[in-house]
Amino acid sequence: MDREPKLLEADEVGPAAVVNHKAADKLRAGHLWVYRTDVEELIPALGAVAMPAGGLITLMDARRIPFGSAIYSEASLIAARKVSAEPKIHRGEYLEDVVTRVRAALALRTPMLADGSTDAVRLIFSEADDLPGIVADRYRNLVILQLLTQGTAQDDMREVLARELAVDGVDVIIERPDPRIRELEKLPAPSTEPLFVREGHAGPPKTEFTLNGLKLGFDANAGQKTGAFLDQRMNYAAAASYAHGEALDICTYQGGFALHMARVCTHVTGVDASRSALETAEANLERNRAQINAQVEWIEADAFELLRAYDTEKRQFDTIVLDPPAFAKTKRAAEGAMRGYKEMNLRALRMLRPGGTLITCSCSHHVSREEFTATVAEAAADAGQHVRMLETRGAALDHPEVLTLPETAYLKCLILRVD
């Protein structure tokens, strides 16, 4: 029999957030976020006049029954991120939990690097590792840390993470903020000094790492987010297993899909709107010339404009990859995103030769797998193509999904065959 939940005494309540019935039900079902619109009342600590920005608070339902502790953000639309089922935990307890969870996250990733074909991996993936707002990526000997939300004891957190992430083979750990997130969360700029430098190591934060046997370059002072898209690693390999003939990679960024397909195709065209990304893709191509069989060309262009032009010209390909950036960064943008996905997939499907393969992706967490799949199906019907689903895929294993937090299932990858 479940124990009767314990009510807190009046002087024990704050700091706390009272959430509405909908949010309470979701949290009890395993969800980890409380949106600001779901907060009915904020209760500062006894004697305080304001809530602790980035501090620990207790979550309570309308009856004032507590059901956990969370990190509070005064700025984000996500007002609280649950970190414990226990109410009223203190900073010291939370930091002890962080150490335990970081070690568990590292242990989970160790087998993923065992065969030597890959030495880059996401070490920590925020809520998926019970570490809200913390992301860490390893590129061989370099670790990039991001703190993405107001969080309790950020300075202590940096020290803890630097100590725990300084594993064998890591020479440098640096914190690299996302400028947009930092602004939205009202986070101060971190120090430009590395969090960790192994004795005897010097030089700029650049490295060369291996992904599925391909050598790729990474510069921590350039690129998008934390660098290469590690979440697509297994989808890169899957695409190469189906790719054939003449291939087109739309939104190639630094050549991830294109270079994997270039080992098996005859000709590969990579398209991106960013010149600097294509320059990196070309450098990556040169690193792997010995194992590249295809002719490879890079085109700087807007994806929609080029697809329209190729469709009008009736250009044909055997393999097409669509890997655009997130079209829906908010729920309100989802409807427009679906139109974009449909147009892109419609034109690609019309450009595939019989027996051709389409690898189509969405990284918008506001668009579900079901919605994305339905939109691609509509595009296939409008294109008059008979399309078979070969695989439905998600992010790589170092980006695990939390079943009760749908937002972690953000990456969708469909592999289709056109008959």
C-alpha cells in the first residue's frame, strides 16, 4: 500500500511552486518539466522576497502535497526542471547526485567507443541522463561542455564536471555557451579559460576525431552548437548501407551524410547555405581521400530554391538525403514546419529514379514521429510515387530517449525506397 504523502510544515514549504492539475498529473506520470503557464503560485523561502534564480525548489500540487524537487529558472518558459522525487533537497545533496549521475552517464557511453571506429560521443545528454540543462560532447581528446539553464551552484557544477569528465585520453575541457540560450536564460558569459587542461598539453581547441571510420575536423571556436552532429552517427552509417549511384545530400552542413555515402556511391553532391560549413566539408573530404570512391562536389545554395530548380529541370538521382535544421523551434511554428517538410520531400520524391532511396530527417521536437511520417506519406501520394518504408530511426545510442519525456525523441529519420 502506498504511504500517505507527508504535508510540509508552514515554515518548510518555500521555496516552492504550486502547479496546476494538468502539470501535476504529467509530473507524476514521469514528465520532468513544468512550464511557466502551469505554475499557479510561487512561494519564496521563509523570510525571502523572491524565488531563487537557478536554485532548488519544491514542487507541490494544489493541495500542497509535495512530489519532488526541481531547479527553478526565472527566465525560461520551462520554469522548473525536476531533479529528484524527494522534496526539499539541498545543494549538497544535489551535487552528490550530479556526481553519481555523471559517472553513470560516462559508464553508459564507454562501450560505444570500444571498437575503435569512433572516438566522438555525447557524454551527457541533459534530462536523458537525469542532468537537466547539462550537455557534454567528446571529440577524441576534447570535451565541450554546455550549461543550458539557470542551475543551482553553477560554479560548483563546473568544478564537479571538470573533475569527472577528465577521463583517460581527454586533454582539454572547455565550456562553450549557446548565445541564444544564454540570452534567454539570463546566464552570464562563462570564463574563456578552459575548465581543464592536461599537464603538457598546449595549443588551440582544435582536434581531429573519428566517426564510423571517417576522419573529421573539429574547431571549438567555430561551427554550429557543439560541432558535428553526433546524434546522426548511426543514421550516417545506415544511409551508406542503402545509398547507391548518384547521391544528393541536402543541408549537408560539414558533409556528414555526403562523406559516408561517398564511400559507396559514384557521385555525391552536398548542398548547404553556409560557405564556412562547406569549407569544413571540403577539408573533411581531403582527410578521407584514400577511402572515397565517388566524385564529390559542394554547392552553396538555399535548399528550397535548389530543389525547385532541380525539380523543374527534371534532375534525377538514385539517393537523396534531406537533413534540414529544425523548422519548428516553437509549437506555434509546427504548422509552417509541416508545409516545409512536405515541399522538400515532395520534390525529392519526384527526383528519385525507380529503385531510389530517400533518407529524410526532422530534428524538430515539436513535430512528432507520427506527424512527420504522415507528412512524408502525403508528399509521396502527391508525387504519385509508390514508397516503401525500410527503416524508422532516431538518434544515436548516446542520445537516449526518456519514454515519459517526448521532447527527448526529437530526431526522426525515415529510410524509404521508391519503386
